[in-house]
Amino acid sequence: MSSADITITNNYWNMLRNLNDEVKLRLASMLTASVVEHRDKSVSEKVSITEAMVKKYAGAWEDDRTSDEIISDVYASRSSKPVIDFSL
């Protein structure tokens, strides 16, 4: 928690600490529900994005080559730049 978050928390506490217990409990309940709802949405959004990516790309790679042929092609396509001589 950053110092700005602590300051904000302290400011809200100073405004709310004199409320009666019933109001404090209701606020606590509402804040807790808000946090739980936000976390549930975050998790479900991540899951749905992952599922969409899997559905979109699973099985998308099509190739008649074997894995050894693909590896061989990858190595064959590598290139390096010539060495530059900096000697005077």
C-alpha cells in the first residue's frame, strides 16, 4: 500500500469514524461485496480471454513437415552478420 493510499484511507476514516455501528457495518458489508465482485469479474474476464485465445488458435498450425524437418528449417534459416574488423 502506497503512502497516498494510506493518506486516502486515513481521510475516509476521519470522516466516517463517528458514524454509528449499524452504518459502519453496512458500509463494511458494501465495501466487502464490492471487492469480491471486482475479483470475481477479474478472474472470469481472464478465463474468458484465455478461452477465446485457445479457441481461436488451437489447431491453427497446419504443416506437412515433421518436427525434425521444421527444426532443420529453423536452423537453416538462421543467419549472422559478418565479423567487422576494427583493427587499424
